[in-house]
Amino acid sequence: MNLFVFDIETVPDVTAGRLLYQLEDLDDRGVADVMFYKRKQESGGSDFLRHHLHRIVAISVVLRTSDRVRVWSLGEPDSAEEDLIRRFFDGIEKFSPVLVSWNGSGFDLPVIHYRSMLHGIQAPRYWDVGDDDREFKWNNYLSRYHQRHTDLMDVLSAYQPRAAVRLDELATLLGFPGKMGMSGAHVWDSYLRGEVEGIRNYCETDVMNTYLLYLRYDLIRGHLNPYEYEQACAELRELLEQEERPHFTEFLQAWRKPD
């Protein structure tokens, strides 16, 4: 089974903001400030933008196949959003993997859907619900209770919003690194400073936390025995040690080994 764990990072779509709110005379920061203000007024307190007003600047992946595990961010720091999304769906077309996310049903995938509409990106394998492949009628990427896309936050909370927890908190409780000082709230300011590589690195740490939580999920439901679970964790440790990238090294240092 191919496993495709993913996470996205986004910034305000200031082009959409200019179009919807007639803000042609403002710079990007000014447009975003108006967008945040309008959302706060609309929601009664939260300035987190609605899904269609986000633009994707990073998609990071853990891909586990039968013989290896890989961690990377799609494209390059200067890749267009369209290229990132196309690469994401190309992976699904190629591997037909099990998708794994944390709140992917609630955020990541709806954003990808809207941005795919904007760019006209075709992804027949992803959208199939049994018309092309009969197996997808009973297990596809779109149905909430199917396993082909496993939203861990949704599953572990028993599909109850009041029981949902933050990725950072659960990862930390289980001895995994968690956010390590960064959060999605800092992405817009980092982007304005031109720190796209740092955003991609942060996204990779988030997706590694999600992957480790999925391994623990596979353990508790009996899809991995304790030895297989430890081997899968060791495989990721070995990869991070070999690649010697600074944020990988920091992740390893923050990852507590079992007593």
C-alpha cells in the first residue's frame, strides 16, 4: 500500500481580495489587512479567511511505498501555485495512494478543490466515485467515512467537532516534536519577508508529525504490530539522520525516544 501524507500552507489570495472588495490602490499587506478585518466582522471574532480566499504556497508530503519513505515539498520555492497542485494530483494519478491528513477534509482539500477550479486542473483519479473504477464506489477520496482519504483529526474525534484537538498538542503528548515554535499564524508574515523556504520546512515538520500519528493509529487498530511500528519510526529517523537538513536535525532532537 502506498501512503501519501500531506499538508498545505496558505496565504491570503490578495488578487481575489482586490477583485471582490475593489482594493486596487492598496499593496498586498493592505489588501490582506482588509480581508482579515472583513472576515473578523463577518465571523464575530475570527479573522481566519474562508477557504476560497486562500492561496497555496507549499504542499509537503511523506510518501511511503513498499521499499522506502520520503519527505519533501512539491515543486520549488518559486513554483507557481498551479504547478504545486498539479504535482499533488500527479502523485495520486501515479500511485493511487491512501491519502492521510490532519483536518484535510475541513481545510486542505476544500482549498485544493477551489484552487483547482481556478486553474482548471484535471484530476480524474481523485474525483472518481466509481464511474471509472468500480472499487472507488465503495472507497474513494471524497466520501467522509472512506479510508482512501483518512483525515486523522476527523477519525480520532469520532467525527465530533467538539472532540477535535490540535495536531501540535496530540503530537507533543505522544512524544513527537509538534510545532517547534512555528505555526500557521506566522506564515503570512514569513511570506511577506520572502521566507518561502522556511514555510516549506515548517510544512514538512507538520506532515512528519501527521505521519507519526498515522503510524500510531495503525498500531492501535492492529494494522501494525509493535515491532512493525517501531521499525517504521526507525525508518523515518534513519532518513532524517541521512539527509542532515537543519530542520530535520531539529525535528530529531525534539523527538523523544521511548523510555
